[in-house]
Amino acid sequence: MINITLRQLRYFEALARHGHFGIAAKSCSISQPALSVQIKELETTLGSILFERGSRQVRLTSLGEEFLGRVGGVLRSVEELGDLGRAAQNQLVGQLRIGIIPTIAPYLLPAILADLTKLYASIDIHIRETMTFTLLEELAAGKIDMAIVALPVSESSLTEIPLFEENFVLVRPLADAKKPVPDRNMLQEMRLLLLEEGHCFRDQALSFCNIEPSLPRGTLDGTTLSTLVQMVGAGIGVTLIPEMAVNIETRSAEVSIAHFKEPEPFRTVGMIWRSTSPLAKQFLQVSEVVRKSAQHMRKT
């Protein structure tokens, strides 16, 4: 019987993900020599090399690529075995890892965290803020338990629970406050400032304006909504932001806010988790807490 340990599989996955022994060791909170020993022992057990070692980085061999595909499933299964024990307690305890996209996190998190910690005194909440495609990968790999994203994500392996809908508003220079609100066709002719590629909010804004994402645009992209709003205040162009961001992002910028005519652009915010998770019942309860927190926040 081949003796492969879970520790070796976790270290293998980390090295495959980072492509660097030092970075992988740091992510696993161990020394680089210790990680190297475990990887070498794993390769010895298998009788084959999993990584090509370079001076600055490592790459998976063809066997390593195939091995990685199997390792992900094993680690997810182990995570779910632990969740079975937590689910049997009929209440949420231990660590809860929540992913959230950047265009929601700064505005919704304070209300969510306050309400969750008040209702679930026994949970240790960990927040992971990054873009949707990364959250989906980490959710599939079992690195996070659930995520707050814009729906739909259309992944058959995930449960999607809609929480609320929110409109997008137009942010333009203060001098334009009294001008008619442009429609989507007029926006195509304006200098539209957007988040950089990878943000789902960028794609939603382009869709509303009927602009093909692949077409070159003479404009600037930003990394955050705050950057976009400040650029608008400097007279560089116009942008769209979700309503939940208005109070925070416009308080220090010389900009005006306008609502579009019907049908207004909007997004559906929801929670997702693996459909196979034994904690699905508890996650549904968490989603209700988040829904109520969001409703209260949007009324104030």
C-alpha cells in the first residue's frame, strides 16, 4: 500500500499553486527545507518526479498535472469529512471562510460581520476578498466555505442563493449635474472609466452600454471604485458604480450622481457554496443573516 499523507498532498498543492518553494512554504507556515523534504518523499513514494526544478521557479511535469487533478478532489473530500462533524452539531461552530468580491466587500462587510458575530459567538470568521474567478477556484478547491458574488455564476456544482438586487448609478463631474442623463447609446460616445479586466462589475457595465469587451477603448481603467470616482472628480470621464458604494466613494469627490431611466442597470448579489457541503443547512441560515444585514444597511 502506498503511504501518502495528507500533509504531503497539501504541500504538493501549495507548491503547484505558487510555483516557488519559498512562497509555498510560507503559505503553509513551514520552513522551505521541511517542504522540500516532504515533496521529495512524495516523489520517492510515487517513484516519479512531479516537478521540474528551475533556478527561480518549479513547474509541474505531465504526471504532476494529472496528479494535481486528483489531489484537489481528495482534499475537498477531507474538508467535507470535517464539515460532517460540524453539521451534526446543528449549529455553526469553528472556522467560517467567506469570500467576497471587491465591489461589495467595503460596503457590506461591516454590517455582515457585526450581525454574524452577534448571532454565532462560536465561529471564527475569515474573509477572503478577491475577484469572482479566483473565488470560484478556491471554493471548488475547498479553500473557502462560501462566497458573496454577483449572480449568476452558472456552475452546476454550486448552490446559488439570491440576496438582493441593486441598481447602478452614473457618476459624472459636478459641473454636469444639471445635464440630461445619458442613455446607454450616449455612454458609448463618452469616456467611460471602468474597473480593470477580471472584475465582473466591469463586464456588467460594458453589457449595459452594449460595448463589446474585446473592442479597444480610448479610456483608463482603475483597480478600485474609489479610483474611478476620483478620476471622474478630476474631469477625466464618467463611470458607473453600485448604489451601495455611493455614500462612501463620493463623499470626498467633486462629482454628481444620477439615476438612469428605466430599465436601470442592476446586478443581483447572492451567496454561493458547494452543493455537496454537509453544512448547506447552516450556510442557508447564514445567507438569511446576510440578507437582513444588507436590507438594514440599504435603508440607513
